[in-house]
Amino acid sequence: MTLVLLALLVAAAGASYAYVVRERLGLVGAGLAALRWFGLALLVLLAVNPPWTGGRADRGPTVLLDHSLSMAAAGGNWSAALDTARVLAGAEGRILGFGVTPGALRDTVPHAPASLLEPALRAARAVGGTVSVVTDGELRDGAVLHPGLATGVRFVVLPRTPRPGAALTRVGVPTTAAVGDTVPLRIEITTWGDQMPDSGRIELRSGGRRLASRAVMLPASPGTAIRHLHVPASVLGPGMHAVEIQLEVPGDAERRDDRRGRIVSILDDPPAVLVADPASWDGRFLYETLAAVSGLPLRGFARITDDRWIDMATGGAVPASAVRRAVGNAALVVASGSGTMVATASGEAAVWRWRSGEADLTTGDWYVLDRLPSSPLAGRLARIEWDSVVPLTALVTGRTGAQQAVLEARLGRRGAAQPLLAIAGGDAARSLEMLATGFYRWSLRGGASTQAFRTIVSSGVDWLLRSGRRRRSAPLDVSRTVTRGQPVTFRWVATDQPESLTVRLDDGVITRTAVLSLGPDGSAELPLEPGTYRWAAEPSAQSGLLAVESYADEFVPAPITLPAEAAENVTAGRTAEYLRDRWWAFLLAIAAFVAEWAWRQRRGLP
């Protein structure tokens, strides 16, 4: 609008200078200058093409304008939607932007990460008057609105113009890995539109370096496919890294959904170590299950002969000194068998012993009892169908006293109950002890037995890692990665919650400081623009990396879903009328220039 006013002022000044100053025609010159300015002004307005209300808007209506990112995606009609909303609102109406939450339209650039209509409709109904909705129809809750809420509401739908595209809709990357590990990436690619190529390229970058690149086949459009990429953790090196996964597809109309960001921590030593001493089937299946359910970087070592160890992942030989170092630096040590290596573990490490091959084992069919003792793990273990679980092969008997039983078993379903799984240790250092063998049966049997094994392992690991030491070391939990439009959440998880946090953020260009007030649940949200930020917080004295992605689910085309009540009150396309739609505007401009020319001819001017 400022540029339009400037153009009108320049036209007025030019016309006045030509007739009043240069040709010195007095009052006649002023009249000729007015005609020229009027014609030029109409040409400027016709070039800008503003909406023309014509005075026919409703009196005091409420217009709900879809403010989600899909409105400004490739093929979106945001400008037409904004003009339509202004025309429908008129001089006395109001425009509310809706996305996640409704609010007054203060920003003319869509930024909401979702289109939720119900909260906005309830707010408009509370105000009263007529209600109109301007949207592209890609509503998250359009098909599940409360019955009757959309009755009498006018819907103006401006759907996206179809454009071909591809997006990285899902990316799975481990948050932590050890230097010797391979980092697996699970990438979901979605395509839509016509004339999409058959292949593209995926690149992995960090700190301006290209770590990996490979060509991938794209799914037939429209479609979705899973692709995998594996990268050695050594190419990143120890520390915390911002990693960018990028998809290159020729002809893709929307580029913002082709990049995904993740924060990955590479550790010198894995936080979880399993030691099978000696190597056994129970140790092998325990390693595979622990790797599948723990979500932690895991290193497994098995002793095959006297002082000869192998890596359970690669089968390569490992010096005994390397095993002792890994155990000493681990936060969680799982020992299958004799457990002599546990003596080298840190005093703060959580330890889980699994007995195997000991002289005091009583062999036979040991059945787990479905009556669980009271324990911190009872809630999760109670969901298992213990009657459907196959028996174990042996159990260490006679263990009573200080240990607290978590699971119990009977030999042949008779006799006294014996502890099967027991816990020990205080809040600062926890430990578990599994007193039975034969879990390879549970892994091989499948069904309820396999699920029982996985549940025991995942529940035990969760409980072991929730020690008081770990809580004190990390009082603040921060969202590592969020999509565009989503706020970053800072959550205080310790007991001594402060009233506020002071967070310093550095994106490599600007350093800013934000003071966040913590809510009753200990959390605070901070909206940020896409990018990678180094942060430091007080009073937690923590720091790290976080990433705000350029990607948003709203960029991927979704089906149009409108309430059933809106079927008879939908207008397709824009409803705003523009100045170019008025034929008389062109006629007035021509008339002004013709009148100026005729007047000049009567005055004998060239």
C-alpha cells in the first residue's frame, strides 16, 4: 500500500510539473494535470488490482481465515484467501486466524502447523452474528466436528493448485550412538502430482560437510515408500551434531519439505554394555532383545575361551582391556553368566545380572506365577499373560532376605514360590538380578513368551535408568527437534523447580536471551524460526543443540475434509471482487486520457 501511495504522489507531481511549471498554463494547466493524474492513478490501481467491496459486505460478520502453513505452500492461494476474508468482513466485521488456536489476524504470513477449525468456530459462535470460513479445505478436524457446530456457516474453499512434489514425511535417526557404531536412518518418502521422476538423491550433511549421498528410487506418484541409509558414526566424531537429511528431486514445486533435521550425540563409549561370560544362547538372545527395546547405543561382548572376547555385533576379536574400559564407562551394565566383569563397572552405574551356568541352579520346568509381588515394575509386568508363557529351564534357589522379589516361579507348578527377578539398591544406584536361565525358549517360541521377554527387558532398563543420579545430572528436558511452527519445549524434571529459566540462544549469526516462566507442570514453550541453535540455560547450567526444521506436515497435500453440515453452503474459489472485475474502471481511465487530449487540441497544444 505504501508503494501505491508513492506511485500516486509521483504521478500527481509529474502531471503538475508538466502543465503548471513547465508549460505555465495556469488554471487550464491545473485542469489538464488533474485529468492526467486521474488516468495515471486508475492505471496504477488496475496494475495493483485491489479487492473492491462495493459496499455489499455483511454488517459485523466474523470471518475465520485458515492461517496454516498449507495456505502458503506451493499451489496455495493465500493472497486470494486474505482478500476474500477482508471483503467478507467489510468495514465492521472481524477476521480471526485459525490454526492450532484462534486469534486476531496480526500476521499476514501463515505460520500455524495445523488447521483445527473447532476452537475457532466455538469462539465465533460465542461472539454471535454471521460466520464465514475461508480455507483450502485441508482441515485436521473437518470430518469430526461437534454435530451442529458448522450449521449455517458459510465455507469459501480455495483448494491448492495441483503441483508435483516429493517430501521426507518421516525420518528415524537414533539420538545417540557410539563411535564404533553404524547410524541407521529410516526415511519415508511421499510423492504426489503428475510427471514425477522415477528417482532422486538423498544427502546427509552436518556442519557444511556432506557425509553420505545415494540415489534412491521414488515411489510411483502418488505413493509412499521407505528407504534406508547407514552411516558410520566415526564420520561425525564424538560430540553433539546437527544432522540434515536432504532429498533432491527435479521438478519438485515445494522445497521446504525436502529437508529434515536431527540432533545426534556420538559417544566415545556406549552408555549400555552387555557382557556374556561365557558366551551362551541366553546371552545372545538377551543382546538382541536389549538392542531392540532399550533405544540405547549398545555394545555386546562375549567370552568364548579364557581371556578371549568377541564383539557380539561383528564377531571380531576384542582385547579384554577394551571390555573392561567399556564396562567402566557405561551407565548400564548387563552381565549374563558369571558377571566377573561387573567389578570394573563405575560405582554409579546401574547393573543387571543374569545368572547362567552356576552350580546352585536347580534344573526343571519353572513356571512364572501370575500373582506378582508389590514392586515398582509390577504395573507393566501385570499386563503379561503369564499362563501362556513357556517354562524356564533352571533357577537359583534359596535367595531370600534383603532382595525384593519382582517375579516369582514354581518348579513344575508345585512347591514354594522362589524369586525369579529381584531388585536391590537405593535411589542413587539401582541393580536388578535375574535368577533363572532358559530365556532362549521365550525368544524362539514367539507369541506371549517373546512379548513377556521384551516387556521384562524394557521395564527393567527403564527402571534402572531412572536412578536419582541421572535425574540430578539432567534437571532440564529440552525438545531436540521440532517442525516448523511448533514451539520448543523446555521442561523441568527435577524436584526443585525454579520460577523461570534464562535461556541463551545462538544460531551462528545472532545471540539472543529469553526468560521463560515455568508453568505448573514445569514446562515453558519458545517459538523459534527454522534453524539450528546452540542453547544454554540457567539455573540448570545445561547446554546443547536444538533444531527447528523447515519441514511441516502442512506442506504435504491432504484431502479436503469439510463438515457434513457445510455441504449446502460451500463456495468454490474466491468471492472477493477486484478492481479489474469492474469494466467501468477501464472506461474511466480511457475517458480521462481522451478528455486530456481533446482539451489540448482545443488549446492548440501538441
